[in-house]
Amino acid sequence: MNPNLIFIIFLIVITSICDASREILTKFAVNSLDTNVDGFKKAAWLFIQLIMIPWVWLGFLISILSLFIWLYVLSKADLNFAFSVDSMHYLFVALASRIFLKEKVGLARWMGTFLIVVGIILVSLG
């Protein structure tokens, strides 16, 4: 396999890990608040509370890092290839949700995630 292709795949995996990390951090932040919002004032207060949580800012910084890596990837790889491999974040989110959030991931979800990974492998080889 081409060393440049391996490096591009590595960078795409990093962006997928960044995306999954951002989602987990955001979920941590939201879980720490009462999200029962039934009006504009409560929604505004929820927003203010969210932007004061460090997890949200860390997720934002990770998103910026991911964006810069992604822009580099797009300058070196075809979009259809990069976007297909970037689907790896489905696997990372499922794993991180199970490990860090203690969420139950059912058999159907694991099977779907497995099929996505198989598809990513096929796209990478093609």
C-alpha cells in the first residue's frame, strides 16, 4: 500500500477520533444540566449554562483541530474516498458511548457498525 495513502488514512482516523471525542464531551456537558426546556428564557439559560462548561470548550477546540486536519486530507485525497473512510467515527462513537457513557449498544447496532467497517475496508482497497 502506498505510504502516502496510509498517512492519509491515519489522518482520517484521527479526525474520526476527534469527532467521536467531541460528541462524548458534548454529551457529558448536556448530561450535567437539566434539559427540560419549555420556553425561550429556559432555552437561553440552558445555552448560557452550556457555554460555561469546560467540556464544551474542549470539544470546540477538538473540532477546530479536526477541521484543520480534514482540510489537509481534502487537499491530498478524493472527497468520496476521504468521506467514506471518515465513517469510521460511527465505530468510535459506539465504542466511546459504551466505555465512557456506559450506554448499552445492542446487537443490531454492533452488526450495523461492523458492516460500516467492512464497507470502509472495501472502499479503502478499491
